[in-house]
Amino acid sequence: MADAVHLSPSRLRHLFVQETGTTYRGYVLWLRINRAVVAMMEGRSWTEAAHETGFADSAHFSRTFRRMFGISPAMLIKEKRSQLNKLG
């Protein structure tokens, strides 16, 4: 990516953190987790969502999610479904 924007890798890392407040790797991991959550909300199984987004398995996805957000993905899905049931 640094070559694409004509910066050194170290300069790109510095600017990315300065502008976003997170590392590039952390941002990419957040994107993968977000895509997995969307896949689960669309009805895919935990394992399918994990595999589609580059995690080894659903346990790997769950551990990563919990480490980043402090809750299990099951709690997030349960809360979201509860909110949807209240609306419908």
C-alpha cells in the first residue's frame, strides 16, 4: 500500500495512526470482524462467517472479537435480535 501512495512503509504507518488513531493492522482486523458480524446477521453460521472473513474457525473469531470489544459475538447478536423483536 505504501508504494501505491508513494510513501515509505514507516511514514505510511505513522500517518495512518495519526489520522485514524489505530494501526493499519488493527483497522483491517476491525473490518474483518465487521464483515463477519454482517454475515452472521444475514443468517450464516458462526463457522461460515469466520471462514469467509479469514479466521481459522469460529473459536478464533470469538476470541478475537472478545479481545477487541470485551464481549462475545453471541452477546452482540442476541442484543441485536432483541432490539429487532421489540421493533417488529
